[in-house]
Amino acid sequence: MPDIPFSIDLAFPTCIPHKYDRHLERRLSSMEGMFLDTQAFKELQSKGDSLMYEVYEIHRPEIPGELLSGISIVHPGKVGNEFFMTKGHFHSVLETAEIYYCLKGEGVMIMENPEGDTSIEPLVPGKILYVPPRWAHRSVCTGRQNDLVTFFIYPGNAGHDYGTIIKRGFRKLIVDSTDGYKSIDNPNWKTG
Ligand code: PAN
Ligand code: ZN
């Protein structure tokens, strides 16, 4: 059957799509080793397996020419001084970009490329963020009470490389500060 155009409504105020193909839930336990303060991680884990973020995927074939999209919701919270965040990844096909559109909440996107450049861009409602090819990306919710909600869209053939980030981490971390948040160098960042 040939493809036909379709549209999807978002439920307000949650921004959850009325129709989606997959709902992913990422909890604290799936993010072991990703936060700097391992003691705080253990303490939080002893209180339960907090829900950190959720993704509602609108699936399409994972081939060039297609676009994959969905809604990402990062919940508010901290592990030690570090805000809740996504795992973050490079695209397996490094030369593929992504666009994020912020619908709700406050946060930042931490980005870096294999050449060692880093970038931290604020996410506030109405902001369109372009993640160029080659840049790993991780969204962080810096709001104290509200979810960070973004719409994302990327090429069908991009794929996800989580392994590089699991091994090395990101060069920059986002931590709490009197000004809202600040970025610091990750003392555990590994080369190679
Ligand atoms: C997004 C992310 C989503 C969840 O769809 O996959 O925000 O983050 P992690 O994949 O890092 O867990 C995207 O960037 N896709 O390419
Ligand atoms: Zn991506």
C-alpha cells in the first residue's frame, strides 16, 4: 500500500501525541555510571527507580529519505548536583543531523563532536535547535518543577551510537548553581 500523508495532534498541556508507535521509559537504573556523583546515585536508587525521561516515537522505516520524529520528555530532578538528562548519543551514521523544537519547560542541549568542539544551547519554549551532523547530543532538564518537552526529527537512516558516550561520557556536565545552572568540565571524561 502506498504511503499517505498523516498528521498527529499533541494533547495539551502534556504534549503527549495522540498517536505514536512506541513509548520508551528511561529510569535511573538504566543510567548507571552516567552521573558524576556515584554516591548520590546510589542514595537516590535506594529510594526507588526514578523515571528520568520518556520518548514517544512516531516510527517510519529506518531508511534514507524517511524522517523519524517524536516527543522527548525529561523530568525534573537531580542526582547530586547534576540535573536529570538523557543518555545522549552520536548518530551511527555520523554525517546525519537532527532538529529539536522546544515545546515546554527549561533545559539545555549538551553537544560535542569527535574533533573536541563542545556547545551548550538553551532550550526554552519556541526555540528551534539544529544539531549538525557529527555532534553527539544530550538534553538536560534544568527546571525545578516542570518537564522539558521537545519535538525531535532526524533522518531515517541515522541510527544511534550510545556506546561511545557510555565509554567516554560527555566533555561537559550541567550542574545546579545559584544562576540556575552552569556547565563544568567532566573530570571523568575519557579519551579514546
Ligand atoms: C532523540 C533521543 C531522545 C532520547 O530521539 O533519542 O531524546 O535520548 P537518548 O536517545 O539519548 O536516550 C534523538 O536524538 N534521536 O536521534
Ligand atoms: Zn539523535
